[in-house]
Amino acid sequence: MSSRPEIQAPPEIFYNDDEARKYTSSSRIIEIQAKLSERALELLALPEDGVPRLLLDIGCGSGLSGETLTESGHQWVGLDISQSMLDVAVEREVEGDLILGDMGQGLALRPGVVDGAISISAVQWLCNADKSSHDPRKRLKAFFESLYRSLSRGARAVLQVYPENVAQRELILSFAMRAGFAGGIVVDYPHSSKSRKEYLVLTCGPPSLSSATPQGIGEDADCSNDESSEDEENQAVCVSDRHRPRKKQKLNKKTKGRQWVLKKKEQMRKKGNAVPPDSRYTARKRKDHF
Ligand SMILES: C[S@@+](CC[C@H](N)C(=O)[O-])C[C@H]1O[C@@H](n2cnc3c(N)ncnc32)[C@H](O)[C@@H]1O
């Protein structure tokens, strides 16, 4: 049987009382989720002005990811579909406000209320159809559109995901772009099959300098997804950037030739205009950086 929990059962069934407790008491999981959350928070790039922000933790589970937000001085609201996970969060007295809900049905939050959103190991669940009424495309659409609405303009959402394959990654990213987000995917440790991690870094609002996908450590590394190397010293972050499709540029527009330019210059001279003399540089194609 596949080790991917997404294949085994719907999230509200998979994360039952037993699994929620097991998940939250595993020191390995605690450590991994904390690292992922710290990285997500870093990619969120909130202003370093000491002002606490209101953040959203999507698929907050028992509050492991939320704890990182609390430790960084922020307030947060967590949403999760599993009552058992939220029960453990309540027992652990996490600081965030908790909402029981399904992100695939959209986030019922007021427009523009959150200053940033993170999601750790949760969004790939939307790619599975757990009920006959589930259409992953519709659920991704509802999720990203509502996420876009709930963020303040210019705010970021950083979603760490475990897509099962390239098609899932593309599906998730394409629905984010359609909802209006700019951004792309940051891949940490691209050469390590064990440590490789992917983050969708999305910005709400029109593409701008601040919406460019962050460059990270080792950005000049080869991102050819060679999984043969397990060398974690070779930390690298690869970035695949994407914005909403731009309008098609007219690439085939022919430039006017030398003969045309010479003729025009001659006409100008006849009209009595001061025109530079013809030379071998006349009408020569300029280098791109001009
Ligand atoms: C691997 S756990 C991660 C929990 C938490 N973010 C952490 O870092 O510990 C994934 C969580 O996503 C939640 N989840 C999956 N699908 C969901 C959905 N459609 N709506 C809300 N939460 C969902 C699961 O219930 C589970 O708690």
C-alpha cells in the first residue's frame, strides 16, 4: 500500500483520534513540521518591524505549524477538516483561533483580513476526489479564489506541498495563477530525494518586483532534479517562476532594412533637414541591451 496518507483515506478519516495523537507525539514529525514552518515564514517575507500580523494556517492540524507563528510573535487563525486534530490542538492550548472546515469549499473569511497565509503539508490533499461529489479542479478553484480574497493586497501565501507527481504540481499552480496570484515554486534541496521540499510562494495583487519568487540559498545550482545525490551540504534552492500568461508579444515584426533607411534619409535631406551622413553603421541592427 502507498505510504502517502492522501491515498489511504479522506483527511477527516485518516486523521482520527489515534492518528492525531500519534502524529503530534512523534518527535521526528514535530521537528520536520517546525523546520517547514520556519522556512514558510521566512518565505512569507513579512516586514521586520516587530508588528504582530494576523496569519492564516491552512490545514493547521494539531497546531505544530501554528506554534512557529506564535513563537515569531504573530497571531493566527487555523483551519482544519479533522476534528481529532483540532481536539489535540485545543488540548495543547495553542494560541491560535481554530476553525473546523474544508478548504476545498473555500475559506469563509472577510475580504482582505489576513496579512499572510501558510500551509504546511496540506494542500495536496485537494488533488484527491474522496467523494463522488468531489471534483479536485472545482475544489482547487474554490480554495485559491477564497484565499486570494481573504488576503490583503500585496500579502503572500506560502504553501508547502507534497505533490504526487508533476501533473499535480502543475494543477495546483495553475489554479493559483487563475485565481490572480503571481509567484511560483521554490524548491529546497532539489538534489536530495529525501530532503527535497516544495513551496508555492504566491503574492496577492498584480505582478510587481515584490511578487517575484524569492531567490534563495545556492540559486545558481543545477536544478535538473538529479536525485542521485543525497548530499545535504549541497543545500540549494531552485525557483520556477510564473505569472499569469502575458498578452502575446508581436515577435515577428520585421525591422525596416538598410535600403528603406537610406531612402528616408535622402528624402529628409531633400526637404532641407540636417541628416547624419550615411556610413557602414547606418541601419545596422543594435545589440539587445540597447
Ligand atoms: C500533515 S498534516 C499537517 C498539519 C500541520 N500543518 C502541521 O504542520 O503539523 C495535514 C493536515 O491537513 C488537513 N487537511 C487535509 N485536507 C484538508 C481540507 N480539505 N481542509 C482542511 N484541512 C485539510 C488534515 O486534516 C491535516 O491536519
